[in-house]
Amino acid sequence: MEKSLHSVVTKKFILSLGRLFGLLRMIRNGEKLHDFGRTFSEYLDKYPDIRTMLLSDRFFLLFEKIIESDVF
């Protein structure tokens, strides 16, 4: 995950939905985050409405179904 986030920041890559889901899951589960993951979490802290929505059961569980469906 950290390598992907590094590429997003330094090489202007796009973060895939699968990687975004993984990052949100790590934040939601309170897993240890490294530099770029921690920075993303701190960014979400600045926007509590967005953080709350992205980590809510309503959004997260629907997002999980999409990711698991292999649509992307």
C-alpha cells in the first residue's frame, strides 16, 4: 500500500478503487499506517464529514460489495 501511495504522490499515478478500499479498510480497522497512509488519514481528519461518510457502515459495506464483485 505504501508503495502505491508513494507513486500517487511522486509520479502522479492514480490510486485504484481497490487500493483506496484497502486504505480505507486499514483506517477503519485501526491498523498501523506508514508515512503516506498516515498522511491520507490526517487529511481525512481535516474533513470530518468526508471521513465519517467514507468510513460509515452504509458507504463502506456497499463499497466492499463493489470491490468484491470484480467489476473493476
